[in-house]
Amino acid sequence: SLRSGRSESVGLLVLDVTNPFFAEVARGVEDEAATSGLAVVLLNSAETHERQRRNVRLLAEQRAAGAVVMPVDDDLSDLLWLSRRGTSWVALDRGDVSEDVGCSVSVDNHEGGQAAGRHLIGLGHERVTFLTGPFAIEQVRRRHQGLRAAFEEAGLDPDAAVRVVEQPLLNPEQGERAVDEVLAGGPKQRPRAVFCANDQLALGLMKGLGRRGLRVPEDISVVGYDNLDFADLVHPGLTTVAQPKYELGREAMRLLHAELNDPDHLHERVLFTPELVVRGSTAAHR
Ligand code: RIB
């Protein structure tokens, strides 16, 4: 049974509600919450720490039974604040939360970045541009480390092979806006392969490349991350790293149930494995 005085709802704090990644995660959370009749209240941090903090405070005021939280950055103080208030939480999409402080569910981002890197190296690409959101987001930092590891493994110097273009946000508009920076250096220096930290950036980048008359994959190979539905709807289809989004949400809520039903529940850390999906947006280096 729920701790006394708590409502029959749980909060789901997402990083960016406009990213379809979170819609699938939310569906998993909701399906699992429904098994015990709990309502899920959605709160959007819009990739800002201020909004996250305000939402966490709101949840506590509303006496939510618990929360599934996708933190916006490395600072876990909002989660620790919830703990002090006696509100159970599970961190979603974060692999670095110690079991001493709470439960977490994540996907191996290093593995995913490495898979993308191996794929491009296998196609003969010895230089890759990593188009990313802020490195303050743990997931994308790990994807970058995985990409570098793939080059190291292949005996290539990652400092020379991997160029980083860091952007403030992870959405399609930002991907499109980044195109000049991605292409900087002129036609000779132009990258032949871009690994994007998520599909949203990749989608925008593909649009930007098209506007400049560049073809994917003939002129530039593009790899995304997440395997959103559109990855299979655009032409060419987007090569990307699939994450088990629905399962991620379902598992996070399963852990939250365990925490709510048993105050002595030992915190758990669950790690899923991503999977590379090869489509038409990547081709051999020429
Ligand atoms: O939150 C930013 C990204 O992290 C999402 O697109 C998804 O890749 C998640 O893991």
C-alpha cells in the first residue's frame, strides 16, 4: 500500500516533451502505473534546470506518491531533495546514479556510441563529426566516449578522427541551424560522416544538408540515435542506434512500484543494451 497521506499519482519529469523519444517512454510508464491504478502526471523540464527544480517542488507540494525523473544534467540535487522529503523516485536514462541514493534505469550509451563508430569505420570513414547537445547531459557524453573508443579499437587516433560540434539543444531546429558549423572548412574539409547524438538533431541536419544541395549518403553519411518512428519514414531511412524506449519507461515504473510498496526495497540499477539499425543514410566513404 502507498505511504499514508500520499496521493494516487506519480510524477513523470521528462527532459523535453517535444521529443518523441519521451512519448514512448511515457507510454511504458503509464502502462505499468495502470496496473496499480496510479495516475501519471507529466511535467516537462524543457532542458532547463530551473524548470526541473520548479517541477520537483510542485510534485512534493501535490504530495505525489513518487516520481520517475529524467534529470536534465549531472546535478542530482533535486532528486536528493525529494529523498529528504520522503518522496520515492527512480532516475530514468541515467547510468551514473549510485544504488546508495536511488534506483536507475538506463541504456548503455557507451555501447551505442561505439556501435555507431564501428559501423562508420567499417564503411571506411576515418573521420567523423559528432553533432551533439550539451555535454552536461550524461547520455550524450557517453555516446561520444563510445565513438572515440571505436576509433581507438581500430588503431586510429580519436583526437584526430572525431570532431565535436556542440549545440545548446537536442531538437531538429538546432540540427538544421548547426549545418554551417558542421560543414565549416570548405568542400575539401567537409565531413563525409556525421554521428548525431539523437535522431532529432539528425532530422534537422538532413534538412539543412538538403538545402545546401548535399546528398545523404552520397556526399555525407548520417547516423542518428534513438530510432524514432520517423527514422524509417524519411528517405533515405536513417541509420540509427535503437533504444528500448517503451521498456525503459515500463521498467522505471516497475522499480518505482517496488519502492512504493516496500520501504526497505534495495535500490536497483538496470542497464539495457542498444542496437544499431542500418538503413540508407550511411554509405562507404568515397
Ligand atoms: O534526452 C536527450 C536524449 O537522451 C534523447 O533524445 C534520447 O536519446 C535520450 O537518451
